[in-house]
Amino acid sequence: MSPEHPAGRATVLRPAADTPAGAPSGAAADGGADTTEVRPGDVAASWCAWFAGADLADEPDLALDLLTRRPTRGEGPDARRAAAHDEARLHLLAGRPADALAALARTGTTTLPAAPADRPRTALLAACLAAAGDAQAYRWLLAGLHGGEWAAGWQAAYLVGAAAEARRDPDTADEMWTRVVALHGIRTRHTLPRAATARVAGRDRADAGACAAAAVEAAALLETAPDGA
């Protein structure tokens, strides 16, 4: 994962910035028996690290699995709402807009306002509706890219990129994934192949040299990918 990758994508129980990588709290490092008492707080802290790690690595199915196993004891309505929004976003990235909309419905988020707004949660609903086939929601989402602080961020590029893929709008999807990698430095198994594909798709097909350069640049992008991309 690129060091430039923005931290804190997960909105549920964000881990501390200095949470160490490795086995969950209480696990034996050498594989032997571990007699350390695991406190509830240790379990919650360990879950935070694993969930945030899966989310930042763009592994939506793993992150969703972890989300369903989160510690819920004492969870208030705000935390449940945040978890539902995380669930919707992850389902959208995994290509399941119907499941994403079902998660949002649990929070009462079902209707778009009359005009585009610079609000991430409203944009998430628009992206999910657009991915599910709502052409008006897609227009609403694209209109939101033309202004506001949110429009310039990586969150906007992710939502629009996912919706554009579902809408079979390759030009918009290519633009968004290129932005994610080139402007925001997010280099994961999800973003890099898409940015490389966009580079090849945008080549000048009438220029053999330009075609070769596009292929070389796409290959160079993939060489920076995490293992298994």
C-alpha cells in the first residue's frame, strides 16, 4: 500500500494512528500457546486495525466480513449508522449496488435532495442508486463533481468510478481511477489495474509510438502494485 494512501477511510471505530501491524492482540507470535488474558478493549482495538487495514487495501469482501464481526456491545445509534454507511460503500465497490441500497435503507437514507449537495453520505446514496440503474441519480452524482470541497477528494473519485463502472461508462470510470492513482497516490489491487487499463484505452491509436508509450506506462504502473495485483 502506498504511503500516500489517505488514512481513515473507515468511519467505524477508527484505529489509533500508531496501531501496530501484525497478529491480533493476544495472538501468540510464534504459533505456540498463549496464556495472555484478552480484555474486551483488546478485541475492539484489534478489530479496528484489521478492518481499517482491509478497507485501506481495497479488499471490500474481507472488510465486509470483518464489519459483520465487529464488537457491537454498547454500540450507539451513531456507530450503527456509520457501520451501515461503511457497509453500503463496500458493497458498492464490490459491485453489489442492491445490497448497498439495503444497507442505506436501514438508516432511513433513501431519497436524494432536489439538487446535488457537497455531502459525502448523500453522494454515496446517489452512487448506489446510479449503479443500480437510476439514470437521474447518475446525473445528480456527476453534477456534484463540478464544485465543492468534496468534489476534489478521493472519496468522490471512488464513488463516481464505481458508479461509472456499473453504468458501463468507461470514459468517466477511466478518468476517476486515473485521478485516484495520479492525484491521490492510492495504489492498490483495485486502483492500479484500472488506471493501467485507462492509460492503454486512452492511447492515440493512429500513432504507433504513442501506443508503445502507453503500454510501457501501463506496465510501469502495474509494477508498483502490491503483490497479487
